Amino acid sequence: MNQNPPRYVALTFDDGLSAYTVLILDILKKYNIPATFFVVGSEVKKFPDIMKRIHREKHTIGNHTWNHPDITTLSTNELWGEINSTNIQIEKIIGHSPTLFRPPYSSINDKNTKAIKKFGMTPVLWNVDSKDWQEKSPSSIQKNVISGLKKSSLIVMHDGDQYDSGPRDQIGTSLPKIIQYLSEKNYCFITVPKFHQFAYKIEKLS
């Protein structure tokens, strides 16, 4: 009997850490869902206990720069400073540094990509945008995710409330419903490294 090929989904959260990260972690724990958090170094410094919890609960951690700049405006040395200072801060708290990197605003060019790989990091984008940073209602976030779903979906959301993101209350309301929908559609929840292993790397598509 033929089985349908598996559907994969990776939930990713950008711009944290913040108090909202705790809310998201509570939801993920309730549903036993792994996720990937792309954290900003300056926010990690403010919330070391939340960083420890992400690590303790076995979510994947990625680097999202120290101050959330558009990295296409930076020199290679400035980019290295943003990445390295964040890696050092993370390692100070959990004992090792990440190898995944997500550029703020999804802004990246060939020069950045080469430099990031030279630094030993893997750049990560996405193929489903929740647009939670601009949507005011949880139902709009849910619609954006559901309408964008693919057989293998790497979804971007935000747990940080800085960098023009504003309050994240709507994620707390929409995330459980998104998880329930994906579960009903038989998606397998995985982290970004497993997504790269079982599905593909988004970055190779363009």
C-alpha cells in the first residue's frame, strides 16, 4: 500500500529574545513542537534565562546579528562583528555557538552569502511568510500561513518586539491554531537542520 510522501514544516522565529518568546515556548511545549529561533545578540544579552530555556527544551538556535542591520550595507568586517559578537554571547550562555544565520529583512546579496559561508555559517531564508510583523489580527496571520503552504514549508514568524515589530500578542493567539491546522494536514514538524536534511535548502532555489 502506497503512503503519501511526508509533508515537512519548520517553524522559525526571528528578532528575539523578548517576553513574548516565553509565550511561544509555552505553546511549543504544550504541543511538543520543535522550532528554530534566530536570535539577536543584544536581546540575548538581556534575556539569558530565556536563552537557556530554548536550549534546554532542545529547539535549534540561529544567529540574527547583534543589532538587526541590513547586512547589505555592511563591510565584510562589520558583518563579521555582527555575527561573531552574537555567537560569543550565545556561547557564553549555552556553551556553544550556532552555525545557522538569517539575515534581517531577508536582505542578502552574493557578497554577503560568500562571507557568511566563509565564516562557517549557513544562511537561512524561508518560503512561507506569516507577515506577522505587519498584520494586526491573528486570523490574517493564519490566512497568510495557510495560503502559502507547500509540501515542505519553512515558515517565518517573529518573537521579538523590537525593530518595528511591535507587540507580539497576535502570535500567541494565532500560533496554536496554525499548529493545529498543520497537524490535521499531517505535516511533520522539524527544525531547520532537519529541513535541510529531509527537504531542501531554500537558498538553492533562486
